Amino acid sequence: MVNPLPDDLTAVRDRALRATDVSFVLTSSAPGSPVVWVNDAFTRTTGWTLDEIVGQRPSVLHGPGTDPAAGRRLAQAVAAGRDVTETILNYRKDGTPFWNQVSLSPVADDDGVVRHWVGIQVDVTDRVEHAGGLERSVAQERRARRGLAVVAHVSQILGDAEDPHLLREVASLLEQDLVELAAYFLDEGGLRAVHRISASVAESRSTRRHRAHRPHDDAPRPAPDLVQHLLEGAVDGPIEVPLDAPAEGETTTWLVEQVRERLGRQDRAVAVVHAIPGRRRTLGLQVTVPHGGRGLAELDEHERLVLPLIARRIGTVTDNVRLYAREHRLAETLQRAMLPQQAEVRDLDVWTYYAPSSGHAQVGGDWYDVLEPDADHVALVVGDVVGHDVEAAAAMGQLRSVVRSYVFGTPEPAEVLRRVDQLVAGMHVPRPASLVLVTLRRDEDGPGWTASYSRAGHLPPLVARDGQVLRLDGASGPLVGFGTGERSECSVRLEPGDVLVLYTDGLIERRDRRMRDGLEALVETAAGFGRQDAAGVGEELLSRLADSPEDDVAVVVVRVPDPRGDRAGGTPSPRRRRWTLPSEPASIGRARQAVLRTCAAWDVPGGSSAELVVSELVANAVLHGWGHLELRLQDTGDGLRIEVEDANPTPPVTTDGHVGRVGGYGMRIVERLADWGWRPAGSGKLVWARVRPLPLTAAIRGRPAD
């Protein structure tokens, strides 16, 4: 038992409680815990005097910002009879809020019964606000770091511009860290939603899109179309578009429908739209829906910084990809414009091939030529100008024209090279070049040919005959333009069945082997040619030696037909062939001839059906695609498989033709003659068809032949 204080000390205690700066309050344990006494510090802190507060509940200090959970925790502790300390937002008599640290302890009487509670209150507003400021500073720093991390991650994602889900990944990242929804719409001949940065701006008829047209000056002015104005640069972005209200303008309405569909709800939300800027025009739109239905004014400073920064990054990458694609197509068009069409030479089987290195800008200095200066002579040229740029292609074009001119003037290879040396030296062509010129002269008294050749620093041609390979390594001389005297010349006779191969170093050169080893591999391959036609020989060379070339590849294969030996049989041709064709109407005829020759060489039935199918596939690629075309043929054992690849990713469609509609029948014809399908390939598509081995009339009727 605690001894009672003397009367004089009790008085001192009471005076101390009244005088202290610590707020004391004494409540009864009766229901509601009414206040029975407070000291002067309580009055100074809360504004409530002793007379005003006595009899009231402590909850009189609560207000609109008081956390009900904190009040419940205090009440639960009192009910349990245990000490409790809680920091709670209270309100003074005048309504001013302050943070109050409340400590409650039970007070028992002499019998040990709790009849009162004493509360100690401390105004900790400054401490809480300081801690809140620190917390806000930390949160702000975290948001800033998160924003920088998002930008860095986006930059890393954009480093792989070939990723087919590039922009989808960026949108997912934004949705994970910053916004509720993100979507990208690029202007590719019309505004459409995309998941990747396309290298093409060509239009696609089968892809759902919105066309954004500027109205004519004399046309009635429609309602303001903010999104269209943003695309046209008429307004500075970003803009906000309410998703729960009717939109004004065609482009804005279309965009709102797209975002609503992705959002999956119709309640209050705002889309924040940033322009994706390019060097010369707006490339598209970045659309985000912030959390909580916030608009532009409610975004924090980091969101206002990160979102436009990402849009600019995407615009830079998109511009670079498209610029590279345009230069790529321009260079490739220039390169292929300088190469001849597939040569058709009487009494000779000729196959030619050129492919630029995929590691460069698809332009370089390799070239080939097949010429007929007169009825008795055929000239073959393969050359290589150093470099992989437009300057190399221009030098190649000059050199090719010079060689062509002199070949038509004289059939002697050495004399042609001598004249080329003189002219090139005067032209000051900036790039060194090598070439080999072979002139074939028809024998007057038999089916053979005489091949005369001269080399200007170029690799030797090969002649394959009955498993033996002859390297035409004579008549060697310096590079073109460096000859100071006469050029030498050698000759060799070509018999029926012989195969002559001219090539550039891209066919045999690799980083992991010496040039000499590559040449030996070529000789070994040539020794096994057998009785293949020229296209079969070329395909075998490419499949064994140039599956993944590291440089430009140009190849010319000439075979002297051997009717008697070919009929007797021999090693079958490889069952795969390929051609690279320019995107022009003349390629349709070339493809048809390639299929007919292949069916004849492989003894595959249904050549007429295959000719019609390849004609339709290549015609569609020429009409609707862009870039060069790849034609591939394969004998599957139960039919001929035809593959046509182009750079347009839009899939082919079959439509019912009717009066007033042009076209619509091509793929219907293919369906009657073949099983067909398509798949994405690179940045474009590959359309395939397996031709049924039936005569054309039976295939069209859709029943087996009698």
C-alpha cells in the first residue's frame, strides 16, 4: 500500500499538475469515459476550459480528418484495462487540427478497482509534419528513380527494333509502373494501333485503321478534332481526352473507341495523348490513361517528365528505322537496276544469282553480266568493286557499262580488259575492282564451245567435268585500272555436260577459315555436280557454301547441255531452288519460266498448274508488296511447294469477284489448284502453295484426271 502524501506535498502536486506544460486529462471509467478534470496545459493546447470540457467525452476533440481506426484502438485498450499510446489527429475548439500523442493509463483506488483514467497529451504536430515531409521527399525521390528506371528500360527495349512486340512491351512497362493503360498508334498511311515499330509506311488494305485527312479549305468546317490537330501539328501536346463523354471530330472519336475497348470499362477516365514526334512530321500518338481518372493537371512532375520523354524516344527510333528502311530499299533498287535479267541463251543452260550481304545496307560492288554480242559468242562477266556503299555501287555501274561497251566491240577478253584499263585509269574510278571475263565461242563442227578468259585480280572460274574440276587460274593480271601493258588470255574447250562456274569471294570467304580453304571446299562441291542442270548446280553451291554469307554473293553457272547423257540418267538435281526477283511485272514471266524449267528438270507432273499458281502469287507480290521478292521451289515428294516472300506483312485474302469489282479471283484460282497458306517472315510475309500433281484441267474441275 502506498503511503499517502502529507497535506503540504499534496498541494504541491496539484499546483505542479496545473503548472506543467504537459497536458493532463482525467476521465471517469463510467460509460463514454467523461472528462472529470484537465490541467491548464490542456486548455492552452485545445482551447477547452475546465468548466467547458468536464462531463464531455474525449471524442469532442475528433474531427473530419480523425482516423476512426485510431479511435477504436484507444477504446479497445480502455475496455481491456491496459495502457495505450496512440498518435491521432485531433481538433482544437476553434477547429484547428493538430497531431496529438495520447498516452492513457488506468488509475485504481485503494480497493484496486479502476475508476479513473489519466491521459497525457503531447502536441507532436511539428514532429509528424517533419516526418511526413521526409516521407514525401523519400517518395518523391523514389518516383524520380522509378521514372529514370522506366526511361532506361524503355531505351533498352527500343534497342531491338526488330522485335515484333516492341511497343507492346513498352506499353506493358508503363502499365506496370506509371499508368493504368498505355497504347501506341502510328501513322502508316493512316492511323492504326501497332505493337511494333514498322519499317514501312506503305498502306495496308486489310488492316483496320483510321484515315486522317485534312479537310479542303472550301469544305464545311467540322467540330474541333483535337487528336487530328495534334497529328497535324496544329496544336502543341499533350492533350487530354475524356473517355466518358461524347467525342468531337472523326479522329478523336475513333481514338476514344479504341481506348475504351482496351480499357474495358466506361466509367470516368481521361486519356492523355502525346504526339510521337519525327524529324519532319508527327509519326503517331502515345495514349495513356493515368490511375484514378487523373487528367494532365493532376499528373505529378515525374509523370509529366517521363511520358513525353518516352514518346520522343519512340519517335527517334521510329524515324531511324524508317530512314534506314528507305535507304535500304533505295540502295537495293539501285543495285538490282544495275544487274541484268536472267539470261536465256540458245544452246546453253544459264543460271545467275546475286544476294547482298544482310550485314550491310544491301548495296555493294559485286555484279555479274551475261551478254550475247553476236549469234556465235556469249560473254560472261563477274566482278567485285571494293566496298558496301552507294559509292561502290556507283563505281560498279560505271565499270559494268564500260565492260559492256567493249564486249560488243570485240570478242577477245584480253583486248576488252586492256581497253577497260585505259578508260578506267582516265575516269579516276575511286574504288579498286576485280573481274573475270569469259567469252564462249560456239564450235562450228560440234555441240561444244571454246571458252577464252582473262582475269583482273579475280578468283579463278571452275570447269566441272565427270567428277573432275579444272581451275581456270591462268591469264591472271592486276586489278582493273592498274594494268600497264597487255593483258593475257587463255582458252579451254567445253564439252557437252561440262559446267562453268564464275563467282565472287562472298561465296567462299568466311571469318573462320582461310580463302584457300574456301576455294578447296568449292572445288570439292563442284566435283560432285553430276548431271544437274544449271539451276540445280547453283542451288547446291548456295546450300553448301553460302547458307549464311558474310559478304555479297554473285554467281553465274553455265552448263553445256548433253542430250544423250542427260537422257541416260544420272545424279538427280537438288530438290530445292530459289530466285531473287525485283518487284516489277517482268518478274512474273521469269517466275513462270523458272517453274516450268524446274518441273522439267525434276520430272514433276503438273507443270501447267504450277505455272499458273506461281504467276498469281508473284503477281500479287508485285502488285501489293514492296522490296525484292524471293521465289523458292521444293519437291516435297507429293507435289511442288512454291514459296513467295515479300516485305509487305499484310496477309493475302480471297474475295468473291462480281460485276463492278476489279480482281478478286487470283487466290480463288490458287485454291482450286493447290493447298496454300501464309506466315510472317522477317518484316514481311511468306505465301506458300503445294501444287497438286494433277493436269491443269482436272485440277480446275476439282476432280482426279481420268
